[in-house]
Amino acid sequence: MSQILAEGVTGSLSSVGYGLAAIGPGVGVGIIFGNGTQALARQPEAAGLIRANQILGFAFCEALALIGLVMPFVY
């Protein structure tokens, strides 16, 4: 079996982990606002309800990003 040695690797891998963890919420926010824009174009009379749901979904996605930011400091 081959063994990979990482003797020359220095630095914090938590920043790489957070970068990878930020991909999910970034995609989620894009989907939320993209579909919200389509929904507003199709039913402008439901703008209040659609906007409220967009803001709620955005808050949940950003909470995931903030949890991903804090976890490297916890562990």
C-alpha cells in the first residue's frame, strides 16, 4: 500500500473546510431567489407571501453558513 506523507503541509485546513461548506448555502440562496423571481413574474398578486417565504428561506440558508463558520473554532 502506498502512504501519502503530508510533512510539508502547513496552515489551517479549517479555512478550506469552511470554503467547501459555504458552497451549499450559496447554491441554496441562488435557488431561493431565482425561483422567487419566477414566482413573482407568474403571480404578482402573491408578492407579499412569496417575499416572506424568500426571506425565511434566506435566513435558514445563512444560518447554515454561520454554523459552518463557527464549527472550525469549536473543534
